[in-house]
Amino acid sequence: MKEFRSIQYIAQLMGGNEIWEPLWGLKTKLTEIESCLLQSSPLRRLHFIHHNGCSYINTQHVATRLQHTLGVFSLVAYYCPYWFELRIAALLHDIGHSPFSHVLEQLEGIDHHKRTHELLYSTELSDILTKYNFDPSIILDLIEGNITSPLRNKDNIIHLDHLDSWVRSAQITGLITSPNQLLSKIRIESNYISTDFETAELLLQFIISEAKFHCSEANIGPNVILKHLVSELIEQNVVTVESLSEMTDSILEFLLINCEQTKEEMNRLLYRPHEIQVTQIKRNVPSNAHLFVLNKLYLSEPLITKGVGAVNALTSYSKLEQLSSLLGSYFVYWNE
């Protein structure tokens, strides 16, 4: 019998000593600990969590949290190849997300920051980190931005985590066709990422586009309905807040489709999302409408390389300031 020879497939997510990231066109050689982490359950679970929540049912935003994570990791490895703590932080920065990413964050008791802390110190991950002499507390500080790095900062300056999200969306919406053209335009400056004036304008357009997506009917409508249905599951004691943190999107969808109290509306959500209405005008809104309060948008500003120009001189900067008008109360209901 002829012996089977294993073929290393370029787009596989684990099992090799390097990983290919298709959005950025980067191939990264993995360290031993990075290969171990990619096989861990907290990281694997992210492949079954939609990056943009329930909006995947009626948009092209179908990327998973793991795809985004690998995009961020590839960028960190590209710009900071020997900052191994930061590479690990990039791999683990999203492990605390509940099903459908940020959608359930408004339910009491769900906090992805707290869950990230719990998982970092869980037996599975802490054993891996300890084996390779990495301190979980340093990894956590890098994830939370307590240590300023290209991965994250607390200074409202664009970082690699947001950059991957915004460019991922920009490719979907046609604002950019070849994201890897940005790689040579970005540099590291005092642990921040900076760029030239022209590229900063492009990034600002991505930020504005992403904010408008988050405020769109296509995003708000399905996510608000889903959150309502999950709260029904909690009320019916089908799930608990604690059990939710370990679930994937598909497990939660299965429960929603099979629970007597939620199955009809869940099927409507999946197959007739066009019937969802979203408005900021309270007049004539039905009494059973769901109130959603949007009080935050991710509006970090690009850092322009010193001496090139000021960020407020960018053409689109005034549009950035106008986005605050999108904040406020939204009413979501079914068109009967």
C-alpha cells in the first residue's frame, strides 16, 4: 500500500510552522508557543464567532473573530517580529468575546474584558504561557493597552487591532482592493503606528465608513433582535450568563431555534431580516419596539508622521466630527 504523504495546505489554520493571512497577504513563521496557542480551545472557539455579530445574516460581513485575530497577529509579527509578548497578546486579545462578539455586551454580567482575564489565568492557557516563560499579567497589560504598543493604546490613536477591522470592512465595501499596499505606508513611531498624510486620509475614510456601518439598519436591526431573543433564553432558564461565555454562535442559534419561546422569531430573523424596522424617531413606534441606545463609536484618529501635517487638516476630518449625530436612541421593531 502506498504511504500517504501529508500536504501542507497554505490556507490551513493550524498544524504547520507558518500561517498565511489572505487579507494582508502575509506569511508568518510561527514560534512553538504560537502553534500551541492556535490549538487551544479559547482560540479555536473564535473561529465560530462572527466578527460583526448578527449582521452576517444580511451583509457580506461574514469574517470570524479568529480571522480578524490572525490579521492582527500577522500585522504585529510584520512590524514587531521580535516582540514576542506582543505577538502572543495579538493572538489572545479577543478570547473573551461572547457569541456574536459585542452584541450581548449590554446584557448584565457579560464583559469580554473580564472574561479575557479569566481565560488568561485558566489552566489551559496559563500552563502554555508558563511552559514558555511568559507572564500572563504582561500579556493582559498589552491586550488592555496599559502598556502602549502598536497593538493597542489608550490615546485615541489608531492601532493594529482597529486597523485590521477597518481595512477588513473597507475591502468588503470596495473602499480598498489591495490592503497589502498599506503595509509600506505604515511605520512604528514610539510604539504607535503612523503614516503619511495621503494614507491618513484614506484610513480616516475607513473609520468613517465603519462608523456608518455600525449605525446602519443592517447592523443595528438584527443585533438588537438577537439580543432580545437571548435575554428570553436567560429568562426561561435555558442558558445562564456564565454558560453563554463558553458558547459559539451556532450553539446559541441552535438553542434559539429550538426553544419554544424564541423559535418563531429566530426563524423570522434568519429568513426575513428585511422586515426589521429601525428608526430614531419615536413618533408612531409600536409599544413593543426595542430601545437601543448607541453611546459610543470607535473613532480613533490616524497618527501622521511628524512634520507632514496635522490630522485636523485632513479632508474628511470634519465628517469625523459630524458622526456624533449618529449617537442616541434607536427603536427596533418588526414591520407587521
